[in-house]
Amino acid sequence: MRLQGFGTKGIAGDLSAGISKSIDAVAGGMGNALLAGVNPVHGLYTVLAATPIGALFTSSVFMNIDSTGALAATAGSMLLAYPAEQRSAALIVLTLVTGALMLAAGLLKLGFLTRFISNAVLRGFLTGIGVNIILGQLGDFTGYASSYGNKVVKGADTLLHAAQWHWPTFLVGLVTVVLIVLLDRTRLSKFSLLIALAVASALVPLLNLAAVPLVTGLGALPDTLPRPVLPDLALIPGLIAPAFALAIIALAQGAGISQAYANPDGKYPDASRDFTGQGAANIAGALFGGLPAGGSLGGTAMLVKGGAQSRWANIFTGLFAAIIILLFGTLVGKIAMPALAGLLIVVGYQTIKFGEIRKVAHTSGRSLAMMAITFVATLIVPLQWAIFIGVALSFAVFAYQESENATIVEVTTLDDGFPVEQPAPRTLPSNTVTALNARGSLFFAGARNIEEDLPLVDETRNAVAILSLRGQRELGSTFINVLERYARAAQVSGNTLMLSSVGPAVLEQLEETGCLAVIG
């Protein structure tokens, strides 16, 4: 396999894009670690390891692999089951298993599976993630500690008790939000997150706001690069299902990048190879204590807009992140918690794509219902189960639509001999030859629809029904039973069922199941 995208022609653009992205990724990584409920350094280590390693293996030249708000929030809900002192160990195993599943999906060429995840379901899930992120940060943002467990109830309780907010804490968080919003409209937009964190956190010592909590309260912060860590393999059984949910989310988001950004040669990336790259990135990230990572649409867009020309942009992102950690790692502990909370509230809001929501809502009532059900699920059940509900919903709706499209049509010819299709007759005409065509899926419910659409033969005599199976690569057992029942019913009345356009694989099925012998 030849790895493309390592040219040096545009190295200056890669350097510029990598520097800008590393600054943004350091700030975003700390926020995502907070979402996951672990020490902020885990977010920094993700950029350090997962981003450059992923760049070596993806089919996409520009795909930025990093922790995302959706992955971090979902991981955080999963890690709540573990005591605080065990969460870092559980996180490492969770990231490792997620990577292994993604790597396996890539090696098995399962990229096509993402097409079965409905856009409506994914939009509902990501919107719910955005709301969860916002609600989950209100405590750190306002300094009010709600006693409720559910984030929706906790958020409502926080808003109803504004008089009990810690106003210095709220001030620092508010300054962060305002600065990010304002800086995003200027040439400094690439550095808005880090500037906002620095300025808002500087208010704490400048205004002597000693009661405002700092990141140091979350635990010790090392001032060196991470060393490889061994995962606690005993934790694997309890984290397989959560890792599977994370893999689904990451791969679905990554597939969107594969479809949105062509490589420099004009060709679009292979989704399965991008799966492989994301899997390798997570395995590498786990060994250095990183968060679960996946293709970041925002990060990829930032690199491309920043002038990225090759894979070096993502590699430089990791390298410059390492430099930032070495030079300024000790300053991380001085970041104010409400500043990080404000940053995450902005991230949560940006996750809610109102234009995409409107598009889904205007597509069909079914799409709106799927989006709404998944959205509500993210608010009332653990996030890993919410994505499973959404995926199951996608498959159920797909199966229903396929079965609804299954039908029988009659093929006739015009006076000039041109064949046309028309609705099949309700009753098969006697003493005639009727050509029929099976359309749509011939599995499960689709086969039942076909049986209902087949012309009745009870009162028909001396007729021949020729059923075309053109284009059918495989038959389900339900449809084979339908064929046998229809053939027997036709024979009882003195009629004949014949099959046409039968492919070799289907013919073998008919022979091995005995259906061909029944038809005669």
C-alpha cells in the first residue's frame, strides 16, 4: 500500500495550518477532557499521539483525528460508573477497545455500513450531545451545585436558582463566552479559544477572585511528555459495549469527512481505510492516556482553510502540541474552571446545527420523528444507549421502507413492441400468459408484500404466470416459501407458475431448497 499525501511542495502551508490547529486543539482538548470527567492532560495527550499517528494510516490526506465533544461527552457518561480514582485507567481501556473495534472495521472493509445510519438519527444524537454539553457545564459556569442527577433537571434547577450563583465564577465564564464569540469574527478566530481561556483565567489573580476554582483542583498536572502506559486488561469486559457505541459515533462522523473533503489528487478517500486510520490513532492514543478520538469535521475544516497541503499538517499539529505542553504545561493548572465551562458551552452551542435540523424537519414527518426520538433519548438515557436506539431505529425504518417498495408489476408491450410496466391484475386472467416482475426487496416483510400483490388464481383456469427475478442476487427463505405456496395454489386450479431471468446463485438456492421441484 503506497501512502500518498506526504509531499513537501506545500510544507509552508502545512506548518502554518499545524501551528494554528495545535493551539486550538490544546484548548479544545482540555475542555473535552473535562467533558469526559478526567484530568485535562488526557485531552492534551490525545493531540500529541492520536492526531499524528492517525495521519499515517487514513486514506484521507486531510482528516484531523482528535477528541470531539460528542465522543468526550459520551465517554464521560460511560465513565460515571467508575470511581474517580479508577476513571483514568478505565479511560485508557475504553480508548484502546474503541480503537481495536475501529481498526477491525477498517480491515474488514466495513465502511459501507455507515450508509445505514440515518442522517436524521445522527442529527438528533449530535443535537442532544450539544444540549447535554451545555447543561453539563452550568454548574462550573455559575458556581451553583445542584443536587439533582439528571442533566435536564439539574440545568432547570440551576437556572431557577440564579440568586444562589457564585457571581465571580459566573463573571469569568461569561467573559470567556463573550471573548470567543467576538474573536471568532476577527482575524484571531483561529486562536479564539486559547486567548479567551488565558484572558478569563487571568482575571482570577488580577481581581483577587480566590474563590473561583482552578484546573489544579482536578488533580496533579505533569510538566513532561507522557510515557506509554499499560492498560488494565481486567476492565475490558465491562467496556466492550460502551466502546462499540463510541466506535459507531466516531465512524459515522469520520465518514462525513470522507465524503466532504477530496484528496489533493481529486479522488475521495476510502471510508474503510479511514476506519483503519482512526483505529490506529485510538490505539496509539490509549498507550499515552488519550481520550477516544475520531475524525473531526471542524478540525479538518480548520486545517484546510489554514492552508494544509498534505499529511504533514496533522503531524505538525501533534509536534507543536508537544512543544506547547513542554513550554507551558505548568500553566494549565492556572486555568479557571468557569473559563473551561464557558468554552464548552460555546462548543455545545456550535454542535447544534440549526440549518441541518430545519432540513431534516422539512424532509418528511418520518425523518423528523427519527430525529426527535433520538434527541429525546440522549437526554433521558445514557448516551451509549441513545446511539444504539438511534442505530436500531435507522435499521427499522430502512427495513420498513424496503418492504414498502416491494411489489409485483405486470409487463406488457405496446403496439410497437416496446415493453411497459403497469400494476399487476388483482386476478390472473384465464387462458392467457401474464408476465410479472418482482420489484424491491424480497426479504422478510418485503416478501409478505409480494405475496399480497400476486394475482389471485383460485378462479383462474389454464393460465401461465411468468415471474421475472431479474436483478435478484439472493432470495430470502420467506420469499421461497411464498413461491412454493403460489405455485401449489396455481397448480390446484390448473395453472402454471414459471420463473424467468434467474441468476446462477438464485437458481442454486431454488434447487437446494426444493422450491424448483415444487414449481415443476
